[in-house]
Amino acid sequence: MLRFLAPLLTVFLCLPAQADSYITRLLNKPVPGGVAVVDLGTGAQAPKATYQGKPVLVVREQDSRWLAIVGVPLTVKPGSQQLAIREASGVRNLAFSVGSKKYPEQHITLQNKRQVNPDPADLKRIEGELAEQITAYRSFTPTTPSNLLLDKPVNGPLSSKFGVRRFFNGEERNPHAGLDFAVPAGTPIKSPAAGKVILTGNYFFNGNTVFVDHGQGFISMFCHMSKIDVKVGDAVARGGVVGKVGATGRATGPHMHWNVSLNDARVDPAIFIGAFQP
């Protein structure tokens, strides 16, 4: 059903304006780690929007109405937030509200204690790898994404949800920034939308990793892969295979980890596959 609906994005974008549009019903989950859909009004040209100083994805709902699709970082506190909208007449601020959401905890035991407390050489490696990945997450191209309703990269049950507070060997670390799917090693990983490969690598925590830019800062990241089947610069079709499931990096077993990022904010991929839970 999801695969059937996603190609109809362009049709939905041409529907008459509604108080609660299809895109808003699908994506508007304005909580920390969620997405806020903000009506930017009408105009002949797409307004340029920024949030926390970073450019935001803007799509056309119909012939004259524009929507900002804003990624809300997990660190944002509930309350009022501001978009900066740059138009021909100047810059204006537009407020939107962020609600609250409580995320569960997950306790994981790792045999490799360096993956909990890396040694100095590991830390130097991690620092360089983090810089590469931050640069990729902050990529912003003018391309409009092919679809906002995404396909699952693999078919399988979820083994870990987004936003979970993670404790490794009893020590708290960063919250889980994506979804984990419990699927066997070697399962093909498919791109949930068309895009361009902007980064690949083998990283200390993530293992074999691929970043795909879907356009306007809408980015998928896949990691812990056993094999990478693409290279930087490759154009990937929706459903195109980017690699295979594995257990490289900091992983207790084979699974597929998928991040989604908007305006350099990691957000819950469940929103884009119709599986979000408040």
C-alpha cells in the first residue's frame, strides 16, 4: 500500500488547498525527533526557510501553497520554535509549536569494551569520521525529493525504535538515531527514494556505511552493512540496492540500521513509512 501511494506525491501536491493537507496528515509530528510541517503561504517562487540557521526542505502543496518540512532535533525542548523565511520583501519569522514525547530506555551489553570507552587512537579516528558524516548530513542540494512517503529499505520487524536512550554496559550514550530492522545478514538494502550517494566508508561505530541525498537536506544513512554496492557520485533509483545487511561496527548481530535526516536533524524514520507512534 505504501509503495502504491508514494508515486502519487505529485498528484497530492496539485490538490486544492485544505486546512489539513495530505502531507500535513502524513508528516506533521512536531515533537523532539519528529517533523513539523509549516504552511509558508502562497507565492510564485519558493520561499527559502531556515531553522536554527540551517536550510529547510520546502515543497509545493498545490499551484501556489508552500510547505516547510522541518526536522526537529531530539535536543529541542517543547514549546515555541521559529522558522526564518526569506522572501523578496525581506526576512520574517514564523512560529510553530513543538510538543513533548517520552522515549524508552535500552540496555545493551558489549563484549568489546573499546566500543563503549574507546582508547586514544580510537578517539582520534572517531573524531575524523564524525566530521565526514556531519558534512554529509549538512549537504543541501536544490533537488526536490522524488517522494516523501518512503519505502522500507528492508522488509522485516523492528528490533529497536528511534530515540531510545541507550546504555552500553551500564553507561549512557547518545540516543538511538534511527530504526533497526531484524533481518538476516546479506539481505539487500534498498534506497527508500531516489537520490545520490554522497558518502561511503567503514567507521568505528557505524561499520560499513552509505549516505544517500534525496534532495534539499533530506538524507538517508544506512550502516552496519556487510557489503557496500555503490560509490560516491552514483545516482540511485528508488528501490535501488545500496548494499547488504551485516553486523560491522558497534553491533551485537546482523541488522539494518536506517537514519533519516532533515536540515541536519536526525528524525524518526517511522514517520515516513506510516509507522510513527506518539
